[in-house]
Amino acid sequence: MSRIDLAMATRPAGGRGPAAAHRALRIWLCLALALWDMVALTCGLSVGLALAPVDGGLRDSGASVAALLMAYLIIAFHNQAYDPRGLTNATTSCRNAARAFAGTVLIFFLVLFAVKSTSTFSRAAVLAGLGCAGGLLLAQRLLLSRLLERHFGDRLFAELLIVDDCPIPENPGQMALVDAQAIGLRADLDDPYMLHRLGMLLRDHDRVVVACPADRRVTWAQMLKGGNILGEIVSPEVESMAPLTVGRWQDMATLVVARGPLNLANRATKRLLDLFVTVPLLIGLMPLMIAVAVAIKLDSPGPVFFRQQRIGRGNTLFSILKFRSMKVERCDMDGVRSASRTDDRITRVGRFIRRTSIDELPQLINVLLGEMSLVGPRPHAIGSTAEDILFWRVDRQYWKRHALKPGITGLAQIRGFRGATETRADILQRVEADLEYMNGWSLMRDIVILFGTVQILVHRNAF
């Protein structure tokens, strides 16, 4: 069994099933909450329509209600009104719903004034309808939150406790328990396979708490920062300091050291952008990709695609796809040697497709599969080095960049930081740009980076 097989073999107590079931349950509950929001708003608005129907009959009335419901759904989604963490918190749930409803009402009145239709409605009917709709919305939110809190409590979220060389608690509560020493899991920033194992362990959980000796907390914290998860370290000695960024596990304080950089709404928005751009691109570029595949087969023996393990989101490994641009017998599977301008491993077709970035096109398949995003930190091979030093040894913040999906392009690329990493500065500049992108993500920034990438498809450092 290979090292990667060993890294993937371990599962926490309870396996992937319970954790995945938690996630599925939350999705269904959020959908149910959205449905009940629609029912409450429809019933409330119906009161207003009953008092004074819209001129034009039932069809116009239904269209107005449907438009208002759609506007509320969009605003509520972006206002975190369907964040799973608010399902059992009545205050959070009602506050977010009220904000979304207020925004919807504001848009409603602006549209009425813009199209000069205020005379079509009875003011008393509109106020009655909106008042009933808002009241029913908050009432059902309050009721559902209380019911869910009473029935589920903290069981809606999959939580994991990793114990590393510490006493194992007799009752970890609802947490899945992992004895790190028993399964051979250790805090080691110099072992990508160990980070992969941790990533596989965490991928279906929402929160992880690590109990370990004090001298290992910094290393565990660094490992969790790239895990795309709410990560905490048990730290009893900070109890008397009462810092602001702490959590709790049973009777002990924990330091909150990691949190996924994007919330649910932002992740969904980013994924929609990926699909919206990737699907048409794959269809439109299919003739070019077929032509390149034929040219590669005619130019040199071997497969059309080059597959290589790269470090992805959560520090887990995935197989990246590229058009093969090197001779099969001389391909570097670990990425130890960066390609150079005079690289004798590159084929004739390979030199052209690398210079024009056509060799990257198969990564659109990785995006379609959800392994990559169009925009994000570029994924590196495990053996990548700068001045013969592994990337993560040059800068320990290197692992943090993997809290997001890797991208075909990114902020570092449009700033010209691409090509061979010959010096330590080459990787330091890329890590700095990646962390800047991660900390300041926005949909507009992704769109700007995509347009900026078009201008650097042919680049002096692409060889």
C-alpha cells in the first residue's frame, strides 16, 4: 500500500456516514425554512390582496407576489438568513429574516415609484399585507428555531475531537473521537501526506477541537489554518485571560485558530460563477482541445493528458489535468524540477501549448468536477522547491493558502508571478498575493482577475 493509500485509509469513529448525514439534514432543514418563509409571506400578502385586489385581476396580483417572493429569497440568501448556524438560534434567525424583509420592502416601494404604479394599490391594503407578511415571517421563524433547538440542540453539526498525547475523555459528547497516536496521525508541517490525511479526516466535519501538549499547539494550529474548517485548540491556561476569540469544549476554553474564509452564500456564488463560465468554455473550446490532443499523439508517443498530484483545498491531494507537453519518460511526477526556457524535456507541440497556456485547458474539467475553481491559489506539486527548499519550508504561511479551492488563475498570476520558482522571493511573492486574495475575496474581484488573465495568456514567463 502506498503512502497516499495509507493517508486516505483512516476515518474517525463513526465514519463518513454520520458526518455526511448531518450535512444533508442541514440542507433539508434550510430548504424547509425557505419553504415556510414563502408560505408565511404568501399568506400575509394575501390579506392585502383580499382587502384591495390589484387592478388587472388575479394574474397581475400573482405576478406581483411572485416577484416580491423572489426578491426576498435572493436578499435573504445573501443576508445569511439561511445560514445553518442560525437554524437553532431564534435571535439570529429572526434578525436576518427581518433585515432581508426590510430590504425587500424597500425595493418593492422603489419599483412602485419608478413605474408610477402607486395609484394601483390601496395604501391601507399594502400596509396591511406587508405587516401581516412580516409578522407571520418572524412568528414562524421563532417557532421553528425553538422546535429545532429543542429537538436537535447541538447535533445539527458534525464535530470532531482529536486527542494527541493527552488523556482521552470518557464522554466526548456528540463529538466523533480520534486518538491521533492510535491511528498514526501527528502534527508535521513537513509531511504533505500527513496533511492530506488530516484533510481527509476533516472534510465532512464542521468543527474540530484538538487537545494536545503545549509544545505542539503551534504546529496543530498551522495545520488547521489551511483546513477550511472551524478549528480550535484546547488551551486551559487562557481561561483566566478571557480573550475575545475563544470557544468552549465541555468545561475548557479553546482558542479559535481557523475559520473557513468564505461563508455558504459566498461559496455558492463562487461555484455558480465557475459553472456559468466553465460549461460554455468547455463546449466552445472542444474543437481546439481535440485538435491539440491529435497533435500531441502525432508528435510523441504517450498519453494526451498529464496527471499529477497537487495540493488542493483543505491540504488534500487531487490529480490535476494538463495536456502533456513533455516526453513521457522524462516527466517529473513530483514537480521537483521546474520547467525552463531551454528545457530539453519539452516536445515541439508542448513548447507551443505551454507558451500559449493551452496546456492548462483540461483543468476546466477539474473545475467542473469541483476540485478546482477558475480563480484561486495555483496548486503546486508536492516536491516543488525554490532554491532547493520545499515551498512550505520557505514560508510556514504556505499552508494557509489552501483554505480555498485552487484556481486555474489567480491574483499572483495576473501580477506576473508565474513560471519557474528559482528563488525564495518567487514563492514568497505568490504566497503573499494568494493570502491577500483569500482575505479580500469578492465576486467582482474574481471577475476582474478572469478578465486580467485574458491579457496574460501569452506571457514571457510561460515556457
